[in-house]
Amino acid sequence: MKYFYMRSKLTLSVEEKTIRRAKILAKKRKSSVSRLFSDFIDESSRMEEKMSALKAVSGVIDLPAAAEPDNEYFDHAQKKHGW
């Protein structure tokens, strides 16, 4: 089932550079700036909901000592990647 929602206009104040980049991106994606903005807000909301759920269960699982960051491989990776 497809839902239709009422659309409203929204005026934003952004830098000219951002507007140009948004128009270029929309053209590449064969979309509109409005659709890009709408998709961005929708995805951001979904990610925030997922992060909230993840935070709610974080710390529930005890990791084995091998997963702790004090092992030899972690030290090697930290030096190699500059963490």
C-alpha cells in the first residue's frame, strides 16, 4: 500500500556553495534537492532511532578478555593506524 502525504514548502538559508553542491548531487542522482533533503532527514531519523536502541542495550553483553583493548594485536593496530 502506498501512502501519500501532504507536501509543504520550506525555506532554508544555506551558503551558495551548498546550494550548488546540492543541485549537482540531485542531478547526478536524477532527483531533486527537495527529495535529497527529505531522504536525508528520513535516514537521519532512522539512524538516530537505531542508535537509541543500541545505547539501550549497550553494556548488556560481557565481552571475553580477548576482546579487551589491552591485547597485543590491538596495540599493533593502534600504532599502525594511529588510533
